[in-house]
Amino acid sequence: MTNPDSGIGVSMGRMIAQVISGIGFLGAGTIFVSQKKIGGLTTAASLWCVGCLGIAVGLGFYMIALAGCCVVLITLMALQRVVHVNSIKSVEVKFIHRVETLSFINTFFQEKGIKVLDIDFHVENKGKLNLYTNIYTLTLPGNLAYTDIVNALSEHPNIQGVRTRNT
């Protein structure tokens, strides 16, 4: 009488099941919810795909693994071009001459299609001049990066400093 658990196929199947459940556990750990938004889904799916490709290589299915790798990479690159994700950051701007500079900043935001979600501000008295600090929470259009904003704003003579902050 043969023991059904002693076969290579059965033990290989158990090993594959353990790899899949382990990768699923790791993938679930990368998914998070923050400020009513879900993040980490692409990372979780990519981990699962890499685990499956590793199983295929381990079983000797090199061509299937190579084809699967190509499909995953092409899909991720295509999605990156279609789905633009801008993380929400705050931009802190320190400036003098409030009326003139605020006019410049607001015009800049309108021309670039930047939406201001929130503004936090304060004023410091520095002798004859006041130093104004505005912290803008922004949503950027897909063709603009935060570095573009920092570079453009920092060129204005009244702006003393510009920096980004993670929100």
C-alpha cells in the first residue's frame, strides 16, 4: 500500500501553497488606508506576481516565467503612463512684500492649473519687514512635479524660501 502523502507532486503542491500564502500575507501587509485613500495595492499585486514567477522558475518553466515577467513589466509601464499619482504634499513659501508676492503666487497657481486645497499661514516681525510664511496643500496636474513649483517660485525676488513637506 502506498502512502499518498509521500509523492513528489503532493509535497511540491504543499510547498507552492505555502509560498502563495506567505506572499499573500506579505502583500496584505503593504496595503494601507490613509486619509480615506487606499495605497499599496500595486505593490501587493507585484509581490504576488513575483512569487508566482519564482515558483515557475523553481519548477523549471523558464519560458513561461520569462513571458510572465514581460507581461507584468509591460502592464506596470502602461499603467504608469495612464494613471498619474501625485502624492499630496505641502509647499511652504516664505516671502516679503505680501500684496505683490501673493499676487504672483496666485497667478502662478492659476496658470499652471494647480488647485489649492488648504492654506496655513503666519507672520514674523523682522524689523522693518514682515516675513510671511504660507503653507499650501496642493493638488497638481499630471504634467507638473513639486520640483517644478519649488524651482519656479524660488526665482521670484521677494520669496525668501520654498520647501516641500509630506502631509
